[in-house]
Amino acid sequence: MKNQFIIKHFMKYKAVKCYVVHADKRLKLTWVIPNGNDLTVGKYTFHMNSDVMYLSKGIPSFVFSYKNAEPLNIIDINTQTFMSAEDYDTAISSHVAREIFEASNKGMDGNTLLMVIGLGLVGVIGVASYLLYGRFDELKTLLLQIIEMLRIIGGGLV
């Protein structure tokens, strides 16, 4: 977590004020730079809901409970639906894992396939060169003999 002083004074227009009510009834103010619609305060991850946001000196502010991932509506507390911050963090983690799994199940695209084929051909040429390294002179002599035979048989056409 970045230093609260730096966020409050130098990154104020990117920051969000978060009041978190902890289990022992402490209310702690934290300045946080949001990651999309999510805020991470310590070990808790919360979801920003602009319907429940209020402005404090022009800065978006939210009040969260340690056991609720959604911000508290301080005007109408009776309409709250509760999801724990741990459950919300688990849901986000499973969503990310599902996206990674779906991305890995897709087949190879054309560029990747061409790259694999190209690397395979380079490997085959390398192995053939290694195995035939001492026989290049023999192959040259054999090819010259074949050309000479074709020239004799063909009547000097080659």
C-alpha cells in the first residue's frame, strides 16, 4: 500500500476515501487508489458502488464494514444486502481463474502454428547437418559422378 500522505496530497484526484468499520468498532480512514471498481484495504477487497458514494470536499468517499464487500448506505441502512469481503475476494479470484482456464483452452492460432513448424524445420536441418558433417565430400563426389554419367548417357546434353 502506498504511503497515505503521498496519496492524500499528491494523488488526490485519483484517490478515494474509505472509512472501514472493523470488528472492534474502530472506524479507520484510508486513502486508496482504486483498481477498476475494486478497492483493496489491507487484506480486504471491497467493491465500489457509485449509488452509495458520497462526496467529502469533492472527493469520492465510501463507508465499508469489514464483513461486507459492498459499501454501506449511511442514509438508509435497512436496505443493505451483505456479502462478506472474504466471499467477494474469493468470487473475484475464481472469476480470474475461470478466465485464465478459458483462455488456455483455446486452440493454437495460425502464427503460433507457423512458428512451431519453422522451429521444427530448423531442428531437422540442424540434426541432418550434424549427422552428415563428415560426408559432405563423399556426397559431392557422388553427385559429380552422377552428373558425369548423365552427360555420357545423354550424349553431352548435360
